[in-house]
Amino acid sequence: MKIGIVTVYEPITNMGSYLQGYALKTALEKMGHKVYFIQNISPIKLACKYLCRINPKREFFLRLQKAKEFLRDVHRIKCVSRERILQEQFDLLVYGSDEIWNLDNPYFKDGLFWGLDVGDTNKIAYAVSVGAVKDSSLTTCAEYLRELPNFRSILPRDARTKEVVDRVVGGDHEIVCDPTLLLPLENISESIQLPKNRYMLVYTYGLDPEMQNTVVSYARKHNLKIISPCFWHPWVDEVIECSALQFSALIQGAECVFTTTFHGAIFTLLNHKRCCIYPVREKVKDLVVRLGEEQRLIEENCSSQCFEQIIAQPFDDEAFEARLDKWRRYSMDRLKEAISCLGK
């Protein structure tokens, strides 16, 4: 079957977006399908826009390296321009995963992400998310929601998305795992030269001063270098630019991890790392709880002592893998069912 994936997959500002798309592509290819991504903006245009940022100047060489890794990642996948969807005659379009139905984000107020103007092409959604969308946004953009009943199957990634889809379409839609959880880690990772010194990996868009101090104090106390993949922060020791597929290897080599992001939490848990996960957004907490690792969550007012206690907890590899395997099998079965129903 010829399948097109409609999602965000550009790793230039968010490695998780690329990894979820790459994982879904790989899972579909393992089923025997030919898989393409529907391209919204050309990679060259994105890279140039990224490089031409005026400030901060200190990041220019990091941005240059990041643009290089971005283009390398994009060359691993096959893309089709959005203008050619009908000409390509796809057997199926898969929407998701990620927050492509978050109408609080102007970028997704675009018919491309909602199945508009694709004729009678079959459509399903896998691990799709509305994020923390406001009800007011759903009301003012109702024209997009009216397309949802035309999907053959919708499999949401989280409780908020399930609530919205159940309300709009009716029925009881089953929550499935993010595509990065569908496959063994070796399918979505590659090696990288690791730092020579012991390090703590930090993956976050930003922190308040109190949490920064807590993280830095822990690293200094335990003689750990603070490494940040791709995000520049003035309080880290080193920023390492890597391809999206090298992200997991950096986590694997760390003594411990601190993260605030959804895919940061996923790859930390997949690598069985001691960690503190600060769920800035509800989707992060929802994920960690579903994977049975809620004891690794910290709150905004977490003290240094609390941080130390939580990050010191050993990781029960066997118990985690048993829970993961159950959710992985369930989600893969739902995906296969959604695809197989197209022929009925």
C-alpha cells in the first residue's frame, strides 16, 4: 500500500517531531508499505530561515551545525509536496502523530492537517493530539472539526484528544502510544561520540531560576558535567548538536537525566535512566503515568533534597519493559486494524 504521513517532522527546532514521524514510517514499512511524508515547507527554506535569525549571535555556529544535521535527517525520508497529494494517488493518508490538531497553534489552522482537499483518499489518524487546546479555539475553528467524521479511524494519543474526538465524532476512541514507543530502541537510534567526562543530560526549552539552581547544584555536588542536546542555556556546561537519531545515544551515555519535554521523557524511560521529569505540560505527566513511572515526576516547588531522592531511585528495567510491551502490542494491533479495515 502507498501511504502518505501528514505530520510535523522537521527536527530543526524539535527532535521529537522528527523521531515520532520516523518511527511511524519505520513501523509502516515493516508492515510492507511504501511510505512518504507530505511536505508543507521545503527543507532548504526552513534551514535558511533558521540560519538567518539575527539574535542571539552566540548561537550562530550551533545553528550552522544544527542545519547540517537537519538536512541529513530529512534526506533519510521520502517526501511529496502537498500540492501533489491527489496526483500521487495514495491508498491511505495517516494523520499524526504529534499536536497537529492543536488549534491554539496558528500553524495547524491549515486544511492540510485536517484532511481537507484530498478527494476520496482514505484517511486515518494515529496517536494524533490536540495538545491542551482551549474549547474556545475549537468553537471558532469548527470548520476543521467537521472533517473528523470522514476519517475511517481516529486513534488519539492522550485523554484530552480522546475527549474532543469522542464529542465531535461520537463513540469511544482508544488511546494509543506515541510512535516512538512502537519499536525497539535500536530502530530509531544511532551512535554518536560521547563526552569524555561523566555527565548529566538536560533536555528542556527553559527553566525558572529556582529549578535551574536545583539542577546545577545537583550536578556540581556529584561532579557531573551538564550537557544539553541542541538547546542553548547559559547555565549548562556544553551544548551538543546532534541528529535526531543520535539523541537517544546521548541519553544512554548519561549518568542521569532531567527533562521537561514529552519525547525527552520517552527516550529517558526507554533508556532506563535514573531521572527527574518535570511535567511543564499535562501531556508529559499523562505519558509518564501511563508508563507506570510516576514516581519520577517532580513538582515546581521540588526542593534539592526531594530532587536528590527522586533522581537516585534505581530503574526497574524488567517491570518497565513488561508494561511497555503490553501497551506497544495493544497500540500496534489498533494501527494494523485501522489499516486492514480499509479493504472491507
